[in-house]
Amino acid sequence: MMLRGAPRQDTAKYDGDQKWPCMICRFTRPVNSARNRRAGYAGCRPKTVSTVLGPVQVMRAWYHCRDCQRGFAPRDDQLGVAGTSLSPGLAEMIARAGAEVPFGKAAALLADLAGVTVNVRTVERSAEASGAAARTAGAAGAAALRARTLRPLPPPGPVPDMLYVEVDGTGVPVRPSKTEGRPGKDEDSTAGTREIKLARFFTVSRLDDDGNPVMDPGSSTYVATFDGKDALAGLVEAEYLRRSGERFRKIVAIGDGAAWIWTMAAKLYPHATHIVDVWHAREHLTDLAAHLAFITPDPAQWLEDRGAELGAGNIQAIITAARQYPLAGAGQPAPPSQPGRAPPSDRHQDSDTPRPPQPPRSSPTKLSCTRHGGDPRGLS
């Protein structure tokens, strides 16, 4: 297939009559000095572009700048193939496939499902370039929202009752080159993952028959970054503004109990209710039971009873049961063991100061066991 994009006299020799503003000087030189700089027509040159329909050869006009001694084809910019041999449609397909599966499998999927043959290296370069462009555009948009130079339109219809903001951090597997110099969990190993911090926004408009909130279909949006909690806070602030968070009757912040999540929530939406999701609430409860194992008569039964209370949403009962055991001095060095008695450390291997998890100090805090408040099965 041949697509032609050339001037009318595309076979004429370069004579300096046909001019075009130099697209290279425009980005590499000061504006004033490049304003009148123009490149001359230097004939036509072919370019093969890989598309979703297969390779296509494009014949386009070529211009050469005497000042910077470089050439360019304006038609490449118009077709979206400047600096690449992939059409925008194919680049998007590669980016989607490369985001879902490893690059090798992505190349195989494109060949099997679309009949497009690209090598693994092409998939890698294209997917990473698309990701970098999306990240740059997202950061620019977030900065404009925070600076109030970009103001989102108000919601077109009635605002749902509640906006939930769910924040977490986790490790994602990456290539060894991306973790070079990063220590792993074991002292003698390198890291196999990088931590990503992410947030999800979704709305709730109704309750189910049991009185539990039900997530509105299609209401989820996400922000994420590898650059730490401060970078995530900027993205969360921008997304909160974009979704008109101030218009919702109630804001709910969901987290795992980490202090940085509550600190960020208190700064960005101080009126929010804080909820520890049920899975992390059970994890904290298990840790608490382990800390109290040396003093509770039957640790397993104590944990089972507290788990039942958590399942019923009776948080006050858990607090009351935990406060029956004084923890003052629990972290002090154990006295010398007496003959015939095992030292307490044999029963509790963690030598750190045992402390139950502390709830955040800002805004109302709940350990939620509702199917929404934090059952991740309803939030996937």
C-alpha cells in the first residue's frame, strides 16, 4: 500500500523556493532566533510505517535546514509518526498488551490476535514510551489542577452520596535492572520488587438490603506513582479536585492503618471518616493477639472471640477486652530466668517492644467489617 504526502512538485530539485519553518530549531533554539528560520524543500523520501493493517510505505516531502544542518518531514508530525515507525493505532495496541502481560507474550498476542508481527524489543520500547508520555501528561494535568489553572467542569448530574478514597502501597515485580542497588527483605539478597503507592476513587449511591454501601458501577478512577507518598499526595489532591470532592456529602478514607495514609487524608480532606479495611483490621487484630499471648489465659480463644466481635462490627468490645490487660512495662527487659522456668522470650519470639496498633488521631476512626468498608472483594 502506498500513501503519498508530498508537495505538488514533489520531483523538483531543491532550489530554495519552497520553505517550511524548521521544526528542529523550534525546539532547540530560542524562540526569537528561530522565528524567521525556515528550511528548504529537499525532495521526497519514503518511510515505512507499521500499522494495524500491516506495513505501509509513506512518500513524504523532506525539508532541510541550513542553520542546524538537519532534516525533517512535516507529514510525519501530521500522521503521528514523528520519531517512530509505528502508527498511533498500533502503538496503542502495543501499550495495552505490554501493560497486561510481559513483553514477549505481548508480541505473541499481537501476532495471534491481530496478525501484526513486531519483535519483543519493539514492544518494550513502544510500551515504555507510551507509559512515559502518559505519566508526563498526567503529572502536567495534576499540577494544573492543584495550581487552579485548570478547573474541571461540575458534574453533569446529581452527585452521588459518598466518595471513597482508598490508598495503599505494595511491591510490584520488575526487571533486575530496575532494582539495582536496592536491598531486599533478606540481608543477602537484592530486591525483586519496587514499591508503588496508589489510590482509587469510587462513589457510593445506595445501600444493599443489609445496610452495606454498594459501589457504583464504573465509578472507579486510579492514580499511582513509584515516587513515594509525597508524589502520591499530589496526584490524590488533583484527582480529588477533578472529581469535585467538595460536592459530596461524605468522604470516606480507606487504608491499612499506616500513619502516612491518615496524615495525607487529614491534610487533603480533613472532614473524612477514616476506615481500616477489614483484611488489615484482622491482621492488626492478629498482631495484637500475638502481643498479648504472654498474658492471656488462652490466646487462641481470645483471638477467636475478638475475630467474632470484629465480624459483628462490635469494635468497642475489642477495645474493652484489650484494655483488660495492662501493657505498661511490657517492653521492659525480662528478669533473669529462674531454674525450671523457660524465659518469656521462648513464648514470644519478637524482641521488639510489643505495642498494639494505634488508631489515627485525626477524624473519626472505624475498624470496619462491612462488606464494603473494607472487604476488598467488593473493591477489586
